Amino acid sequence: RSHVISCNTCHNLGTGGADNVPTSIGHGWQKGPRNSPTVYNAAFNVAQFWDGRAVDLREQAKGPVQAGVEMNSTPERVVATLKSIPDYVAEFAGAFPGMADPVTFDNMALAIEAFETTLITPGARFDRFLAGDDAALDATERRGLQVFIDSGCAACHNGPNVGGQDYFPFGVVERPGAEVLPQGDKGRFAVTNTADDEYVFRAAPLRNVALTAPYFHSGQAWELEQAVAIMSTAQLGTEMTDEDVRAVTAFLHTLTGTPPVVTYPILPASTATTPRPE
């Protein structure tokens, strides 16, 4: 709506697929309520958003466009904007052949979903280790992997995205303070309206986690070691030694993969009928 905010504003492909601020800035310079998750490898998550309210990337793509605190647009305005620009009309016709009216809000979301499925980051050193390259991890990183498994981190952070597969209370053993776990954000409870889902969130996917500070849905942990220590107390009910925290953090750095090469597009110009920014 403002012609300023785009998907890449909060999910910047040059900064780990996120925006590296506690909560994103949206329409009218409003601050959003939660930290922006990385868009890289999002296709591997069981659902989208911290509370899993979108079942897939297509549904997720429609949310921020319409959210008042994010892009503050409407399906009608999106379609009017796209149809006002001949190059977009031609691109949609090519992408959705045979459709009488291919420029639709649903097709916009489908196109974004199709692009997001390409945002995969293979080649992490941990992947090479799993493939049999013992030299891919050094001794400290291998110790961190062992602590990660033995302490219980892998119970929530598993699967192809090393997380993002299920929902868990933030504070299984001990809830962190309100600066990390704001009392007003009850997580998945807002989706299910079930008491058991109060302060329940999707386990954060950990691929490329070294690139996506600050951490947690509140964005209140700026250092990865700090985040590991908080999770040790809140989720596992233990206090990891400083050596273990450093080792797990070293292991987490091995989850950084190789992003795809994305050519920054030159966008077609607006026309006289394009809705003006507001």
C-alpha cells in the first residue's frame, strides 16, 4: 500500500532471510508483534508463522499483505495494482496459461509460494558430516552436537529443518522473564483457543540460525550463546556449563548452508492507473 514495504523488507535474502531486528517495521512505521522468521528453508516447516496459523506458504503469503501492521493492503488493491502494469499482466498470463483471468490474489500467493520453495540452503557443514565427511566438524562442534542430542535439544529441533516440525510451550520447565516471553502474546492459543496452547509456539528451525539474530518470537536475545543458555533453563530445566553452551553454539554455526543465487529484479514501472501510495 505504501510502495515501501515488500516481502523482502522483513525477509531480506541478503541477511539470512530475515531482517535482523527484534520485530519488523511495517505500514506507517508500526512495529510488528513478533520477530520475523527466516524465509530460507521455510518450505520444510510443518506450518508457517510462529503460531502455525498458516498451513502452507501459499496461505502465509496472503497474511502479511493484508495485515494492518505489515503491508495493510487488500486483495482488491493487490489485483488492481498488478493489472495496472502491463508487464505483470503478461507475466501472469505466461505463468498461468489457459486462465481467462490469471491476475488474481490467489495466483499472486501461489507465485510467491513457488518462489519460496526455491529458497533452500544445502551444503551446510553438518550436512556434509551426515553424508560421511568426518572432517566437516571439528572437535568442539562434534562435542556441541553430542550435547545437543544428549541434553534433549534434538527432541524439539529435529527433521530436515532442525526444527519447525511441532509446537511446544516456551518454558516447558521454567518460563523466562517477560522481556523474553511477553505475557500478552500467548502464541498458538490465539489460533486454537485451547488453554493447553497458551505460550505454545512452533519450535524454531535452526538452519542458518547464526545469521538470523535476534532470537525467539520476541526477538530479545541478540547473542546465540545467550539464546542457548535461556533454552537450557527454560526448556530442559538444566543450566548448561559455559563450555557446553559454547560447544552447542559452535555446532549451530555448522548449520549455515549455501543460499541460492537470486538475481535482484528490475521491476516494471507503475502507470497512471496504478493505485497511489498511501
